[in-house]
Amino acid sequence: MHIELTSDNFDKEVFKSDKPVLVDFWADWCGPCRMLAPVVEEIADENPQIKVAKLNVSDYPDIAGKFGVMSIPTLIFFKDGEAVDASVGLVQKSVIQNLISR
């Protein structure tokens, strides 16, 4: 299960989270984003020690811009409110697992 991020809850859910957070920057019109979505859900289900959240860049381009998201899907991993690692494009599950296990 994942959390839908908005401009209202982003700070609370990401910056003030007591767990590391994997944020999926996506859009409904993005084919690779739709292909990555089930993989991101698997990661969420298999890793209760992290929070998984999604931000629709079409709805919140200002937030995506703050993190330099230029193409989607982009996954950014946050620890203690800091962006520590990222992955851009359609990637295999193992790449995401490596991202969150560092």
C-alpha cells in the first residue's frame, strides 16, 4: 500500500516521517509509470520498514521541480527528510531494492 502525496501532506509524510520514504514521481499519461506501478506496490508490500508514496507530477509540478525531476518515472529515496538516492526511468525490481537497502 502506498500514500498519495499532495502539497498539503508532503512535508508531514516525507520530511517528518519516522521511516525512510520511497517517493514515486509519476503521471497517469506515462506508460512506463503505469508499468512500474505494480513493482512499486510489491516493494511497498514487501518492505514494511519503509513508507512508499506516490506524487502525480501533473498535479504537483512545483514539488517535482524542487527535486529536479525532469523525466518520469523517477523514484527518490528519503532518509531523515533528506533525498539520499534516486532512480530514473523504468527499472527492474532489483534496482529499487538496491536503492532502499543502501
